[in-house]
Amino acid sequence: MAAAMQVFMASGYHGARMRVIAQKANTNLALLNYYFRSKENLFKTVCSKFIDKMYSRLSKSFTTQTTLAESIASLVCTYIDALLETEELPLFMVNILAQHPELFLQTFQKKNFIPNLFQNFFEQVESEVAQGRIQNIQPSELLLNCISLCVFPFIAAPKLKCAFGLQAADFRELMLRRKTQIVPFILNAIYIPNPLPSPPVSFSSDTASEKP
């Protein structure tokens, strides 16, 4: 799976070759074809593994949060930590969705995990709106805002690195700092003043430690 993901990201879906994947995985082409039958099946399997991994991480750290502020912090940290492990993945997915949306969407739709995964978050948003604590915003729109703030810099990474003269280590540090900046930004945008909730104290990271 790791070898296939690397080749797909480096060469794109059309440019990827099963023979190259087999060589990178230290196996033979016949065995690879025996298990997966086609490049399309292999790609769908890679997508399925990625979706399962993201679901597991989000479910573990996101669905048990007791407050909306904690849920937002957990969502942001989980997404950025996951993307830092494979920085090229968001741009690759954008290209696939633009060129071959059916390949990814068929796999994604079969999982059907969105309602269960974000149900707790949606209920928290609706409760805060009903109590007049936050702006009248649809839960799906707030979720979209949170994810976009995390994912877009990775999609635009080549341009950002060029525009700001960032090396790989600089970009990584920038993304780690964003974990401590995105959450207060979102909370200040949605909560009605007096008082704003205190952001969660800990912005934990499985990837690295942030600088203050």
C-alpha cells in the first residue's frame, strides 16, 4: 500500500505503472496482478485504506469530546497531524477528484461514515446555536470551514513555499503553529462575545511538539 501510494502521488493515476509499484514494493508484477487484478482496483484499495485510517483517527480523538471548543481543537490537530505524515496527499486527491472523481468517490461513498463520525459535532453546534452562544451557522458549514483551514495550505504548498521562500522544515513548522492559531481564530469567529470560551489548554500532537 505504501509503495502504491508513493507511485500514485509521484506519477498520477494515469502515469503510475503496476510494474513500478511492484519493483518499489520488492515483489513481482505477476503477484501484484494476482491480488489486485488491475491498477484501478489497487488504487481503490489504497483509497479505502486511507479513508479507514482517517476514520479511525478522527473517531478516536473527535467523537468523545464534551464541548464544541474541544471538538474543534481535536479536529484541527488530527487533520494537520495526519496531513503532515503525507504532505503531498491533499494535492494528489484534488487532482484525482478533478480527473477521475468516480475512482475515489465510489470508495468514499461505500464507507458512509460521515453521519456517525460527525454526529456529536453537529449536535454540539446545534446546542450552542440554540442557547445563543454562537452565531447561527449550519453545522456542515462550520465543519467545512474547519477542514478547509487545515487542508488548503497543503494543497497550495508548492505555491506557498515559493511565495514565502519556505524550505520543507519551514513549511512543517508553519503547519504545526497553525494548530495553535486556527482554533482561537474559529472560536472568535463563531462565539458571541461576553464571554468567549477559553480554548482547550492542550493542543496535543502525535507528530511533533509545537513552539509557544
